[in-house]
Amino acid sequence: MSGTLHIVATPLGNLGDLSVRAMDVLRAVAVVAAEDTRRARVLLQHVGARPRLVSFHAHSGERRLAEILAFLARGEDVALVSDAGTPTVSDPGTTLVRRAREADVPVVSVPGPTAVAAALAISGLPADRYTFLGFVPRKGRERRSLLESAASAPWTCVLFESPNRLVPLLEDLAAVCGDDREAAVARELTKVHEELEAGNLERLAGYYREHPPRGEVTVVVAGRPSGAEEPLVDETTLRERASALLSEGLSRRDAAARLAGEFPIGKREAYRIVTSL
């Protein structure tokens, strides 16, 4: 018989959030596959577990994947853990789970902390239905498409972002959703310096320009109000208008300012469109 692959949720920051079941599994398995072995070692020492520890992250190749599958094939139980929260939720592990299931390896979930649920719970925004969009692409059409999805969704959206890119994200969300769309930013959830700032996107962007964030960040954005007009503008239309403004002899800066004035987009997004021509 093969071993079992356990998908183990670990604390976001507060070690007290680790479930009794998770502790038992970590103590019992033969192998722990961890996104960051240094962080996992601290957790394992905390619970008195001494399994074999191997690295498994987004850049692990086929060789490491085959090694973990071989452990399972030999009947050894394996626990998959990420840096924090639930593995495979914007974390590596999906490929391992799929390959394990294809090999008829039992895969079980050991549920626990997740930043998505934690941020929704304290945001004050509706959580009966929501869309999780994960980490936002840094630039390009894929980023634009994802932000448009957030703007048009009728229910709450949850996004992850790094602290140094939070302000550009809030500015771009304001450009497609409107400055007055309600949102919340949860930072360092369950840790000593946990913080939640709520308000409209314009206020949040201004706040974090003045108070650069640190640590893990989760953004929660309210759904499009019922009956509200679609705030999005087709990028083809924007590019055609930007091209026309440049043809009039305007500088890129002036063309971007005009574009932002004529359409419900931010100056940053307008300048991106103009400079991409």
C-alpha cells in the first residue's frame, strides 16, 4: 500500500493557531515537503516532530517531484506544508497533488489557517460569496484583465500582493473600480503587528503612500454595487484615443492627462497606455 499525502495548513504567524490534528500528523509522517525548510524546521521543533525534511517549492523540478512520489510509493506518509496558511492556495503543491491522485495515492486535507478567510472575516465586507484572485500579475494585459474582473464582479474579491507593490495595486484598482469602491487591507494577519485599514480605494492608496506597508498583505475589494454602471473601458478604445491625442501633437505626459480626464482611469494607467504605443 502507498503512503498518504497530507496537505497540512500551518499558522499565518501565531503558532497557537496550529491545530491538534496538524501537530499529530507532523509528528507521525516520515517526510515533510516544505516550501521553505528553514521556516518549516522552526515549526517542527515547536511541535517536537522529527521527520525527514525536503524542499518543495514553485521552482522545484521533476526530480524532486519524483522523489516525493517515490516516498509515497514505498508506503511512507508525506506532509506538504507551505510558508504559511493552506498549501496549493497561491502556493506550490497543485502539481504534486494531481500526480499523487493519478498514482492512486490517498490525498487528505488537514485544514486550518488561510489568509483569505481571515481577511474576509474582519474586513466588514460581504463574505457569503467571494472571488479569490490570488497574486496580481505585475504588468501587461493579464494584470489589466484580472483587475477588470475584480471591478465587474458582483461579489467581494480577495487579492494577495507584496507590500512594495500595494500602492500601485490600490491605484490601479481605483482606476477600474472607481475611487469610491469600498475595500480593506489586512496586513500581518495573526501576528504582533496585525493591522486592518478599511475605506474606499482612494483613501487606502493615500494612507499607504504615507505609511509604506511591511509584511504579508491581503486586499479585500467590495463587489460592484447593484445597478451600478459598468466602470470598465475597453483597452482598444483607450489606445485609439491615446493615438489620436499623440497625433494632435500632444506630449506623452499631456496625452496621458487628457486620457485620464476623458475616461474613468487613473493617471498611472493612462500613462502606461500612452507609452505602450
